[in-house]
Amino acid sequence: MTLLHVDAVDVHYGDFQALFTLSLSLEEGQTLAVIGANGAGKSTLMKTIAGLMVPSQGSVTFDGRDVTRLPSHRRVPLGIALTPEGRRIFPSLTVEENLMVGAHVKRKGPWNLEAVYEAFPLVADRRDRLGFNLSGGEQQAVAIGRALMSNPRVLLLDEVSLGLAPVVIEDIYAALPRIMEQGTTVLLVEQDVNHALKVASRVQCLLEGRTVLEGPADALTRDQIASAYFGI
Ligand code: ATP
């Protein structure tokens, strides 16, 4: 079943157009990686799905409902959760309190404190630590955990690995299969193609606000992806 459908959206920042008749479809239970270089429009697409940007043309449909103009706080209860680039952990709250912020939506589902701690042992070990005292990788794991606490039907992960040490990126990626096993649909934005290909079943590559390549992750060659990524 198609859970999310973005249909031919144009998205602008003032006079600047960031997305051009861009479409994307996500089946329930699927993991789709949106890849592309700096400025390709990946974060803009995520913000459009989460309700932080409103397209000037086109539509966003979630579970059969047109949500194009629905504000982001009304999309969360429907099951759309964004882990934004930059993470945005509350510095004066403990890890556990940060996670509980995500639970205020009270959607039913498999995710609670125990399940998050099991998926991210790193987070469990630091449950009493203040957000202020967390490393970048710890913040990223807490931000994903917080989004999961809302029991999303689709989890939007923006630039998971950006600025993190390789060993921490491995830890975070190690948790993703467990998230998918719970039936959570994942839309992953990455600059790092290798990480994206490890977990995604489909890949969509953006260049300057347009889709230049898409297909099953195991059917695309490295050369095809590299050419699309760099616009060669
Ligand atoms: P990055 O990995 O660098 O964030 P991206 O693929 O996520 O890249 P976007 O952040 O979506 O790209 O940016 C797409 C285009 O929109 C870029 O040209 C960028 O400069 C522009 N842009 C992004 N945010 C704004 C903004 N707030 N105001 C004006 N232009 C913006």
C-alpha cells in the first residue's frame, strides 16, 4: 500500500525555487533513501513532507489523505515524525526527559522507553545525562529515539551521519534494521551513498531540485549512482 505520495511539488524560498515538479512514493514498510549532493533539495523535500514548507504547486498525500496544507504539528498525530538535520535536543532536559517529549502524541505502537533503550544501548547508558552534556552522536541517537516515541508510521531521518565520527555512524546504522523490523516505514536522507545503500530497499537521487535517478537499491550500479549524484 502506498503510504506517502508526493506529487509533482514545486517548493520555493522566496523567489528561489528549490524543488521542481518533484514526486516521490513510499510503500508501507519500505525504506527509501533520498541521496544527492549539497543543495540538491533533500532537506527541503523532508520539510515539505513534515509540513514545515508548503509547496506552491503539487500535493502531499499521506495514507490517502491530502496533507499538503496541514501544519506540521497536525501531521505528527497522523504518524509523520521528522528527525531534523541538526538534531535539536533540549539541553536542559535529561535524555529520558527528551525521549518523553516525543511520547506526548500518544499514538499506539511498539515504541516506548524500553524499546528505544533496547535499540540504542548508547542512549540507555546515558538516560540520566543532560542534553547539554551529549556528544553529537549521542544527540543523534536521542533525536531518533524521540521521534520513535511518537510511534510514527513514517520516520523521516535527515542527514543521519552528518558531522559524526565513523564509529558512531556505525552504531546508529546498526539500530535501523530493528526500526524497520517493527514495521516503521523509513525515509532516509543521506549524502553518504554507501550508508544509504546498506539499509535502503529503494534509492532516489536528486540533483538541483529534480529527480535524476530512482530504482531498487540492488538494481542500480555504482556508476549510475555516481553519474546521477554529480550530474555527469
Ligand atoms: P544540504 O545537504 O546542504 O542541506 P540539501 O540537498 O538538503 O543539501 P536543501 O537544504 O534542501 O538541500 O537546499 C536546496 C536549495 O535551497 C539550496 O540551493 C539551498 O541553498 C536553498 N535553501 C535552503 N534553505 C534555504 C532558505 N532558508 N532560504 C533560501 N534558500 C534556501
